[in-house]
Amino acid sequence: MTAAADGSGAATFRPTSFALYGLTPEVERAVDLALQEDRLDDVEALIKPLHAADLADLLERQDRDDRRQLATLLATDFDPLVLSYLDETVRDEVMMAIDDGDLAEAVAQLDSDDAVDLIGELDAPEQVRLLKALPARDRAMVEEGLTYPEESAGRLMQREVVVLPTHWTVGQTIDFLRTGADAPDDFYGIFVVDPARRPVGILYLDRLLRANRPVRISDIMQRDFHRLPVAMDQEEVALLFRQYGLVVAPVTDNENRLLGAITIDDVVTVIDAEAEEDLMRLSGVSGVGLYDNFWNVSRNRFTWLAINLLTAVIASSVIGAFQTTIEKIVALAVLMPIVASMGGNAGTQTITIAVRALAMRELTAINAGRFVARETIVGSVNGVAFAVIAGLISWLWFGDLQIAGIMAAAMIVNLIVAGLFGTLIPLTLDRFGIDPAVASSVFITTVTDVIGFLSFLGLAAFILL
């Protein structure tokens, strides 16, 4: 809490951002100290009030020995939700520290979507071992979920749903829900189905609670709703939720029969994961996380660094073609990196916007032309503006108007090229089914470097020699 004086002179208290969470820096330091001093009772008392997400954060921030000790301490009264919040690498370490029986008991308490997600990320031998330890009903449910493609609606859906027939009344529904029979712990809507278990409507809880007991469910249910095919990609699911402001949606098979439901909390996780994946791919570091070991990280980055080396050689070959020009006019060697750098940064800005728009389905064949034209115009405007600035700097630096003019002209050319190709490259890659987040940055760097050096040194050779 932080204190602040109001008009009366008394101190008022406002919570800091850390106070909104259970895992404050003070708690984290106290746990670290208690672990170092082997005061396990104190550790248990400190972590007991923590939410599963905060406890997962605490586990992730420990070194391997402390993490194993903490996981062993948690095993006696383990909250299974902790597993669903953990980073995959850390989760493997934590699961190894817990007995298979305790682990299976914890997984059995999870919702089906969380259990499928957890077991689906394990290696095959670990999957088999954990599945064998699960109760038969839970094992069958998880095994069914694992048959669906990864990152599909089938993997994402929760199988525990509330289902009602159309002829029931509000009173019957409320009485049924109060019994708690086969109802999930948390749910946002009730699915109304026909005798073939095909969803015909959704009844949200606000409508149910506001209606009188004799009213039929069919009279207050929402008939206009979105059904999600079981094979739909999770990114498409997230876009659908975002587009229409959904909270819950049914998942159906090829015959439109209800299989389960996807809720907004799972979609938030998908959105976060997809955004992180695109960001990592733009930088060429996808597939590794904060907790991977140095060898995996090094191996992952090597490929893209090798590709960047190849593109750098291409750009350097352009410079080599003008070696004589550079030797005669040393100022060119000083100024030419500026042109290439400005073009590369401008191109990256455009590509970032383009990749994001493609991922969100905002950039389509209909508006692609307008987007290309806009970014080209933006490149032209910025090119002229920075041509004046760079030309002035060059003139003041070297006192040569011809070099200043060459610098200005090359700046205009390269920023226009950056705007144009910053849109065309991701659009072309997307058209050919190649992920633009993966390859765009390499191509735009090559294009702006080559065009930047070629325009600057070519103009210098033509005008000065």
C-alpha cells in the first residue's frame, strides 16, 4: 500500500500493483529465505494462501534444486491447477518430483480440457505412464481428446457441459442445477439440444435467473449462436470469439452433434500463445522459452543466424562491386550504413503491421491494394523528410553538396522501397501458404540493404566519378 495526502490532510491508502496479486516481492523473498534455511513449515505457511497461478510463478523463479524441494513439499496437498499454469519445461521438472499416484490423482481433478492439454504436451512414454494411473473414466476422456489434431477446437474444448432438452422449464432447470448432477464446477451457459444431441440454442445464466419458473427453456434460449467444428484451428476459434464477443461456444462433430464447449478463459490463453508465437517468429527465436537450457537456445537460433549471414554476404557483395568508388571517396563508407539502417527499420515497421493484420484477418484481398498504396505513400513522405535531415547532416559533416544530394536521393529511394516491399513480402508469403511471421524479416533486411547500398553507391559512382 502507498500513502497519499487528501484535501483533509489525512493519509489515504492506494494499493500498489503488487498488492493486487498474492505473490508479492516480499512473499517471494520470504519463501527463498525459508528454503535456504530449511524452514519447511514456514514455506508451507507462506505458499498456502497463494493462487495456483502465483504458485506456478513462484516455482518457475526458483533454481532447479529449490524447485524440486518446493514441488516435493507441495506433493502432499497438490493443487492440480498449478500444472496448467506452468511453463512446459518447468512443468516436466515438477512432475518428475511428484509420485505417479499423486500426480494421477491431481490430473483427475482437472477439467477435461486442462487434462488433455497437460498430457498432450508430454512425451509418449510419460503419456502412457500417466494415462495408466488415471481412473478408467478420466483415461477414456483424455484419450479421446488426444485423438484430435493439436491446436484444434477438439483439443481446446471442455467436455463437461450442462445439456438440457427443449421442453424443460426454468423451474426444472434450476432444480436440476441445484442437485449438481454432472455439472462442471464453472460454466457460463447451458446448451439446449434436440433428441440427436444437436445444439439448437444456448441459455445464458442471466436469462435463466430473470425468467419465471413456468417459462419454457425454448422461449428464452438464444437460437442464433456460433457452432465450432471440432477440427477448427484454435487461432480461428480465437478470432471468432474476438469478432463476436463470445463467452462460450459449442463444439460439434461432422454431424453437428454436441461434443463439448470452449470458454473465454481458454481463448485468452490461445490469444496470448499465438501473439507470443508471432513475436518470436519475427525475431527468429520461436520454439524456445525462458527456461530452456543454453544448448537448445543456441541450436534454435543458429539456423536463422546462418540465414542472416547469407543475406549479409549478398549485401556485402553489392558494396564490393563499388570498392573502387569507396576507396576514392571515404565519406561514402561513413554514410552508407545510415541509408541501409533507415530502410531496414522502416521495412520492419511496415512488416510488423502487415503480419499483425494478416494474423487478425484484417488484411484481405479486398483492402490489400489500399494498404500497399498507403504504406508506399508513408515511405515516400518519410523518405522526403529524412532526405532533408540526412542531406543536411551530410553537408555539415563533409561540406560537400554533391554527397549531401546523393545521400538525400538514396534515402528517398530506400524508404519508398521499404514501404512497398514491407507490404508485398508478407502478402506474397501468405498467398503461397508460407507463414509471413517467419520469413518476412529476413527478406526485408536483404531488400533494403541491397537497394540502399546500390542506390547510394550507384548514384555516387555515376555523379562523382
